[in-house]
Amino acid sequence: MRQSRVTSRLLVPLAALAFACSSSRPESIARVELDLPAQAQNLSGGPVAKGLVHEDADVSINVVRIGEPIALHRHLQSEEVVYLLSGEGTLQLALDTRALRAGDLVVVPRNTPHAFTPTGSGPAVVLQFFTPRFVDGDRVVEVPAK
């Protein structure tokens, strides 16, 4: 039973994302993004660099190169879906810690504390989806307990 509930929790946001992307622009204006890990290597910026792949009223999609830890934070308005394209790292999700590698997918419900630390020899590259779309102020850094 748990497996089917987890599977349905993953499929619902991804189905909504697919619908949002496909319904937001006519098929004749579809865009294809090739080799996102290579695109991420060419992003300008510091150890963590982000490039916008797509954004509309319903969803934000970014490719992100992560070369240093991302601090524990939460999103108050958006659910975040992260697909690790290349590299590896450690995900802290609420009170659980998981090792991730290329090909892994994570669904982070809104208001759930999470952090990521790359652990491989190079940066990790992720495809990041926010639904509803990310808005300024939605990322709240957690203050460590003393």
C-alpha cells in the first residue's frame, strides 16, 4: 500500500507539471532543451548557478549546477520536484538524510525543510521544478537550533 501511495504522490505533481507545460504554449512553439548537464557547466555564477528553462503562471523549471552545500530551507508556497541529472549528493529532508545519485527524483512538499550537499568529485546538476511557480520570498532559510 505504501508503494502505491508514494507512486501516486510522485505522479500527481508530475502530471500537473506536464499538463501545465503542454497547455501553456501551442505545440508549434514547443522548445527542446538538449544536454542539460552540459548547459549547466556553462552557466555563469558562483558555486551554485541556475538557468531558467521554462516559466509560466503554473510552473518554474530550472537547471541548477550545485558545487557547494545548499543550506536547510523551506518553500512556503511551492512544492519542489528535483531530478538529479548528474553527480551525487546528500539530501536532508526534514529529519531524514539520503544519498542521491544521477537518475534519482525527489518530491519536496511545500513547507518541508530540506538541504543538499554535493558529494561527488564535481558539481551535481539538477533539473528543478516549482509548482506553483517560484516567487521571490518563497525560500525561507532555517535557523539552526542552539
